[in-house]
Amino acid sequence: MAQPRRIDVVLDSVRRLLRIGATANLFNLLQKQHPADLAAVFGELQERDRKAAFAVVVERSPKLAMESAAELGPEMAAQLLADRPAEEVAKLIQEIPSDDAAALVDYLPEELSTAVLELMRQKESGQVGNLLEFPEKTAGRIMNPNVFALNEDLTVAEGITQLQASRDVEMVFYLYIVDSRRHLVGVTSLRRLLLVSPETPLKRIMTPDLISVRVDTDQEEAARLVASYNLLAIPVVDEENKLIGVITVDDVIDVIKDEATEDIYRLAGVTSDERVFTPPGESLTKRLPWLAVNLVTAFIAASVVSLFEQTIDQVVALAVFMPIVAGMGGNAGTQTLTVIVRGIALGELNWGNTRKALLKEALVGLGNGLVLGTLGALIVWLMKGNPVLGGVLGMAMVINMFIGATAGTLIPLGLRAMKVDPALASSVFITTFTDVAGFASFLGLATVFLKYLKTG
């Protein structure tokens, strides 16, 4: 028998202790958890239990509570704080780094977030406020402004002395080198700093060619650079190339996870902020618009079928096999769509290699159509004893799977050209294209060969 997950054991204990009101025992259990594990526990509790457990931790260990809230994510963390007084929220938010604080404040109700920023200590409030000035999902919004840098005119010994005197700096595996006006001019490693002679000027050991991003760079692009070049951090500069922050690998992991989740949700027509235990009414309002769009597209496909009512009346077997053609084309289109959207997200696909990608997917769709169409034709022949009916289905599958693969490439590329997220609406268009093309090709071919179908 499978062993229960450790988190399941903790969850059962948390629920039981909450039920009997044993807050002291509950805190003793929760304080032994790593912030990430504690966040996982909070995430699986119902909203009422989540707030109660969080309140227990906040009362006895504000730092642990906020570290776990930061791991939980800004939206859910903001829900835990939304009912608390602004004075308390301002004090609690100062327990976490400014980049996490900015993300959390952004999800608070507007009136509360304004009050919190005013109440926070001047330094922290200024940093959080500055981060919130940058657009969402940019490098400037997710960077940590507490970045350590050394002046290029220093020696190694002077650099080490400054590093030893620094407190609360972010990511010193890379030591960024700046000039007197804080322009980013190079980078060196902590290891190299410790291995060379103390009298060596930093200019001699720094690497002038380094990878950085501007504050307005999309966070996905920043994450892609970190992943592509195996970096632990990437510096953030302004339009004058002045060093103003750093994005570390832990932030990049969060970005990759969030963006992947968002793309998966959008491909299914679901908003990225919906969760397993989102209230039914809220889930209904989030899902209904896209389902309504799907209903409209379904009627478009139905109108195509209605054009061939007389053909279907004469060969009823056509109604049995119509879903196969449409379904196989839709599956082929979805496969292509997934590959193309991923390629766009990772920067693998650009306007220069679009034609190559289109040709490849068209050939794959055609190949799949020929193989599966032939197989489908043989099965229909054996089932109905009519080779012409099998041939009609086989040809329609070839056509529709080719159209599905082509549309799965062109639609997301077209949406990107219109500055629309390719993952947002591609699946709806793919479904429409493959349903319409599938029904039209299958029933159209059936109409052409109707006399052979009726005598078969």
C-alpha cells in the first residue's frame, strides 16, 4: 500500500488541531516546517482553515509567516492579509524582500495597498513603490534593488573590505563592477576575487562582456536568458546602462512556473488565477465567456453540416463517422499549436524561421493524415463493406489533418503579430477551423461520390 505523503500527514494534523482549538500545538507543528513546505500546507487548506493557521503563525513568528506567504504566491498571500489593519500589514510586509513585497502589495485592495505604502518605513516603502512603477511582467517589477556593486577603480583588497562590510545584499556569487556614475562596466566572480593578488585592480580581473537586461524587458525574456546561459543571476540596468537591480535564479524559477501555468490555462480557456478550490461562482464567471465563444463556433460548424442535410439523409452512415474526421483534425491542430506556442515562449521561433516551421508542420500533418486516413478507410470498409465510404473518410482525414497542422502554426503566429498572447485564443480558432474543414471536406466528398455510397 502506498505511503501517505508527508504533507498529507501534516495537513491532517493541522485540520485536527484547528478543529479542537489547540493553537499552541498547532504552532509547534507549523514552526518546524520549511517556509516552502508551510506554503504547500497553506495552499491545500480550505480558505477558512488557511486564514486561521496563518493567523496562528503570524501571532508567534511574523517572519516565518511572511516567508511562507512569499512562497505561497502574491495573490493568495494578499488574500491572507486583506482583512488585516494597514498598520499590521505594513509591518509584516517588511519581513520579506522588496521584490516579493512589491508583488504582494500589487494584489492588495487599492485602498489598503495605498495605506500600506504610506505606513512602511521610508526606505522599504520607497523601494516597493519604485518597483510598482514598472509595468507588470517586466524585469523592473521582479528585480531586487538591493544589488551589490564595486567601483572599477578599487583594488581586490578594497573590494573584499567593502563586501565584508555590506549587509543584506542579494547574490554575491557575481560581483558587478560599475564606474563612478554607476554604469555597469563588467562582472567578476567571488572565487576570482579571492584567488588573485590583493593589489590587483578590479579592472584587470573583470569581464567586460556580460549579459544584462533593461528594466522594461519582458520577464519571460529575462528568464530565457538566465536559463540559456546557465546564470545564477542577471543584472538589471536602466536606459543609461546604470545598474539598478538584479534578478536571481529563484525569481526566474517562479517566472517560468507562472508563465508555464498561464500558457497551459489559456490554451484551455481558463484564467491563470483559478485554483482547485476557487469558489464555484467565481470559477463559473471565469470559464463562462470562453465556453460561450465555443458555443458560437460550434454553431458555425453546425451550419456547415446543415448544408449537407440531404446527403446525410441518403447515407445515414455519414453521421456516424463525421466526428472522427473533425476530432482527428482537432487533435493534430492542438499538437502543432502546443509545439508552436512553446517555441514562441522560449524564443525558438522568430519571423526568420517561420516558413521552415510551417513547412515542417504541414508535412507532419500530411504524413499523419495519409497514415491514419488509410487506416481509417480500411476500418470503415470492413465495418460497412463500402470501399468508397472508406475512401471518402480517408481523404477527408488527410485534408483536415493537413489543415489542422497548418492552422496550428499560422494562428498563433498571426495572434503574435497582432500583439495578442498566442496561448489566449488559439485553441478556439483551431477547433473552429478543424470542425468546419472536417465536416465540409467529409460531407463535400460524400456529396461528390453520393451515387457510389448509395449503391455500396
